[in-house]
Amino acid sequence: MKNWKKRSKAEIKEMVFSALDENVNFIESNVIGIPGSRLDPKVFYQDAPFLAEAPFLSALIRNPNHIGCHSLGDSEPFFAGTQKIELETLRMCAEDILRAEPNSTDGYVASGGTEANIQAAWIYRNYFMQEKGADTKEIALICSADNHYSAAKAANLLNIDFVRIAVDDNTRKVQSSDLKKKITQLKAGGVKHIIVFANMMTTMFGSVDHPDDYVPVLKEAGMSYFIHVDGAYGGFVYPFNGIEHGLDFSHPGINSITLDAHKMVQAPYGTGVFLIRKGYMHYVRSDEASYVKGLDATLIGSRSGANAVAIWMILSTYGKSGWTEKIQTLIARAKRIADVLTEKGIAFYREKGSNIVAIRSGQIPIEVIEGFHLVPDDHHNPRWNKIVVMEHVTDEKVDAFLTAINRQHYN
Ligand SMILES: Cc1ncc(COP(=O)(O)O)c(C=O)c1O
């Protein structure tokens, strides 16, 4: 354990309040040049007694602006206290969860998985354009058919080609024959540079990609490439299941990773995490942001420092072993569902070590799907319906679901 420590409530409260006190105080200081970003005091009471016991709400009310990427060094001095909390959060994620070497990554707390994924593609597109003299027509983003749609958004915004690779319907793994075919077609169309999005748990299936499925094919085709891992769903789950995987910074071919704290970590919405090896953020740094100290290398611009505080508080409350225990309990619960489905001959997909169970349509009655609000892969033409085992999916709810399929199973 390097940066990720379990801390008591009192310690967390003390650390957040002293970070907030290190930030600018708009009332007591003579700062008049920057927007006074604390929330409007007529609407959001600043002196409610309970705030003294509520570090996150206090951070929300004091509303620090974390504009910029603080791991690059120079940042706005007004919010230095909470920026340090963000930096510690990033190091917990990069080094304690995703096995990066100390101080080897940059990053920031993005608004979510979508932004973090777009940030990655933006950096690599600019790298290819600036370092290889590439035209946008020579760059493509590829990912599995099960990839989140934010990859398509990124390609569309960046004006680069977007290609999905077919997956096997049962294993959800990328089909190497389709990969080879699509790479050959892209090459014939003049594409020379590839951005790969690999999944550490897809949205619908929880399936996991292996970067080494892509690398030999890209090398053989003579493509230059970067691999970005989308761990928006799985980044706070998969690394804790005890399975050895090559989907983090311990793999030399992986350059950047998205995490999302507003999914499994149950942080407020607006808390994605973008992490990348050092030496790449400057490909999107804008000299135009000249009024921002340290300039800006993020997609979002102004962003709430309270989000970083929230992730730090949650991770610090559990500590690494507490978090591991929590996740392993959820995974075991998902496995319990999977074991019963197997026993009953109900067709489903579950990646080993994941907390997502996707059941094929037609396998359990529609009343059960609707009654338990399983989520379809496609609302118009559902082929799969998924269960995501998080804390609200208690053993009691799992029992009720298993009883319902017992009663109504009509195979
Ligand atoms: C794998 C994956 N990537 C990216 C995203 C997008 O995340 P957000 O909704 O936080 O932008 C999601 C959202 O569900 C996801 O599951």
C-alpha cells in the first residue's frame, strides 16, 4: 500500500477542512481578481451548524474550481489545498489500483467516463497529427462491438474513423478474424494510426478485453497505435477480484485508463478519472488558456474540486483491504446468481470475477425482468437483460429474484 490508507472519520474530516482552509477565503482575503466561486450565501447557508461535521457538503459550498491538470506542476494557487487531495486521489488510483510506478502518470478528475475517454482519443489524435504529420483521415479509433458509445462520440467529435470489431456471441471476446479483416480494410483506405479502446468490463456484459488480442494484428499491419483502457465500469471492481490481468499500467503497452467514481464508488455524478503516462497531456494543452495558471490540458475547463474530495473520502474510509472485501462480497453475490442460472440451464453471460450478470432474452419471464428492473441491451429489441450487483442488490433481493425465477421458470 503506497498512497491508499484507511482513515478514521475524524481524520478525514480534519484533512478535508484543513485542505479547504488552505484554499482562498473569499470573505477574509482581499482577492478581487478571480470569480468568487463559493455558492450563493443567500441560497446555500454557509453557517448551518451541521456543516462543521460535513466535510463533503462544506467542499460543495466552498466550491473550489479545479480547472487545469495539477499533476503537470503549475496550477491556480487559490485552490492549492483541495488540489493536493485530488493529486493524492489520482495516485491512489494510478499506483495502488492500477499498478503505475510512483509519479509516472498525469491525470485529473473528469466529469465522467465519457469525458475521460474523449480526452484519451483527443490526446492520441493530436499526437499522431503533431508527431507523425498524420491527417485525420489516416487515424481510426477501434473497439469491440460491446464498447460503450462514448468511443463513437469521441471519433465523431475528433473527425476520425470509427470501427467496431465483432465479438463472439457467447464469450463476448473480440473475434480475431474480424479484427484482421477490419485492419486490412482500414489500411487499404489509407489509415496508418490506430487508437484502441480496450475494456476493463463493458457496460452491458462486464466483459474484459485483452490488449494482446490487438497488438500482434496491429504490428503485423505496420500500424502505429495507442491502447486506452476503458475501466469506467470495471476499474474499481476488476483489479480487486484476485485475477491476474494485463489491463493496467503494469502492461507496457497500455498508455491511459478511464475510471468512473460515480458508478461503483457511489460518488456524486461528475466524478470520472482520467489517467495517462507522463509525457502526453501536453498534446492537448491549450496556450490559449493564458489566464489560467499552468494553462489547461483538460477537456472540461472549470470543474468542481468537491468531486475529487468525494472520491478521496470514500476510498480513504474503506482503505484498500476494506474496499477489496466490499467488492469481493459483491462479486460473490453475482456468482451466486450465476450458479443458480447455470443449475437451471438459463443462458447468461458473466465474466469471471465480475459483478455483472447478463441473461439472454426469452430465458426468464418478462414479468421477472420488469419486476426487478433488469436493463436491456436495446430497449427496442432486447437480446440481453442485465443485473449489476452493487450494494443495493442485497442478499435479500437476490433471494427474491432467485425465488421468482424458480416459480416462473418455463424452460
Ligand atoms: C464502460 C463505460 N465507459 C464509459 C461510460 C460513460 O460514462 P459516463 O456516463 O460517466 O460518461 C460508461 C457508462 O456507463 C461505461 O459503462
